[in-house]
Amino acid sequence: MIIPLGTDRPSKRQALVTPVLIGINLGVFVMMAILAKYNPEIEAQIGYFGAISRHNFHFWQPITSVFLHAGFMHIFGNMLFLLAFGPSVEDRFGRIGFLLFYFAGGAASGFAHIALDAHPAIGASGAIAAVSGAFLVLFPNTRIKCFVIFFIIGMFQIPAWWLIGMFVVLDLGAQLINPDNGIANLAHLGGYAFGAGLSFAILVTNLLPKEQYDMFSLIKHKKRRAEFKAAHNQVAKAGVFKPEKAADPIIAEVAQKRADIGSLVSQSDLAQAASLYLEMLGGYSSNPKVSPKSLILHRQAQYLIANHLYQSGQRQEAADAYGRLLEAYPADGERNLITILLARIRAHDLGDTIGAIELLEELSSKIHDDETKAMIDADLEAIRSIQSADDAQG
């Protein structure tokens, strides 16, 4: 059993639609439980007309069916997944966009089910599968914090592409092996396809601004790297380009370390890449021959390693890595979010409330976006309260 609990991805705005949807689902579940006890006939009628069904179809069923659940474990599992994946997708789509997407995903998954299965269906899992499919496209490399019970028990960080891909494979396998298993696997698969397909389409058409690490951008960067490598090999074979030998062996060692780290990052071996990165810093930071800039990786590698250090609990090292990234890439598209995350690390993990406040105040003076300003103000208030409590104890 794998239970997703959320991510460490910072958001530009606080989720509103996701907790409201969870609250409505829980409210409807409690209401249906009360009706089942005191007026089972009405409860049965609501279930009959609210479920989406091929033979008893009504126009409202694509919406009403996503708020009905068959039992406690059914709604518990669905709400956990919505809480884990919903806030980040809501952050990217915006609140109204996410609400429309959620209902469209629920409807699409419901139609996929009744097109191929005569049994009625209820539950938010199709809509949540659409949200998961969108998460897969928008944040494929984001690591999901999961509670795992499978031979061993513990908390693990699992990449989104692996976790969501596994659930897709499980639904597909269940449908092929035992179609009458009592689970609307077709609705899940329809939801995944709708969410992933629509998200990729709006990225391709620029209806949604691209980010550096969404699936579209990663595919584009991979293609560019392959083209660059092919061009480099052709030129090298022609004898036009011959790399110069480093004048100093120390500089050559640093260059080799950077190349090795980049190679590990491209293979998604972030644990080894982070270890080699820290080894490079420890070995060369104090060497006068090595400039600080030469110890900063290219943007993607620096960002991924900083994230890995943060997620693995190495907060001091993560703060240093994020700080180096901000120093080297002042115009980075995610600079605001990285700065906010760095301030949180300094305040909550490293006890540097003064440094955190300075970071946020400087950022606030440059920001004109109301939602980002509101998030900064909320963090400043929380950090100042920590500082006041520390001063009172001291």
C-alpha cells in the first residue's frame, strides 16, 4: 500500500478550491450516512439517480456522481489523493480553471465508464485521476511524500512520473485481468487520459504558461540536448573542434566533477549527484584557484540537487544550494518561489529568523503581484512570531 501525503513544491497561492471540494465530499458522505440510518429509501433514491449510469442517464449525473461514495475507505482514499495532488494543479490552473477542470475530468471519466461498462458508477476517483494526470504532465519530476506499507513500512519520496505511472498500470492491469472487480477502472483510465491529454494540449498551445520542468519543456530540452550532442559529435569527427586542455589540473578536476554531476542528474540519480556535489564543494570551496561561480552547476542540475537535499532533510546544504542558484541566475523564472522556500528553511530549520525576514522584505519590495505579496506577508508574520517567541525565551 502506498499513501501519497503531499509534496514540498511551494505554491504561489494558497489552495482554496481543493479544501472546499474535500469539505463538500465529506459533507455529502456524512449526509448519506445519516440518511442510510434514518431514511434508507431516500438514501437509495439519491444513490440511484445520482450515480452515472448508461441505462438511467440524466444530465446531472456527471456532476452528482463525483460527490457520492460507497464507503469510508472509498472516500478516505479519494480525499487523500485529492489533498496530495490538488493544490499544485490548482496553483497552475488558477482557482476557477481548476474547478472547471475538476468537473470536466469527472464528467469525462464518467462518460468513459458508461461507454464501455453497463454498471452505474459513483465516486470522485475519476475526477481525481484527471487531476493526477495533469500533475504528471505539469510536475513529472516532483517527488511525492508517501507512506509505504509493503514488506517495509516508512516514509519515502517517490517521483511523480513513477508513482502516477504505477497507478495507471495497476488500473489497466485490473481492467484486463478482472473487469468485474467492482472498481471503476475504466473511469480512472479515462480520467488519467483526459487530465494528461488536456494539460499537454494547453501547454503546447500556450494557453498555460510553460515552466522549466513540465513534461513539454523536458521533452523539448531533451530533444535539444540530443541535437546538440549530435552536432558536437559531427564537428569532432570532422576535426574542426578540439577541446583545449585545462591549463591547471585543479580547474580540470572541477570541470570533470561538474560533468560527472550533470551526467548523474540526466540519469535521475539525484542521490549520487547530490553526494558528488557536496564532495565538490567540500574539496574546492576554500581553494583560491577555484572561483565560487565555477562550483555552481547549470540551472536545472542546481535546482534539482537543491530540491533533493531539501527533501532528504539536509536543510543547511539545501539552503546553500538554493542560495547559489539565486546568486547565479538572478532572472530565474522561479526566483520568487525559491526565495520564499529559502526563507522558510532559514527560519524554521536553521533558526535564522533575521536572515529569513531580510530575504522576504527584500523580495516584497520588488513584487507587484498581490497573491505573491500576500504569501510573503503571511510568511513574514509567522517568522516574526517565531522571532518574538525566541526573544521572550532568551
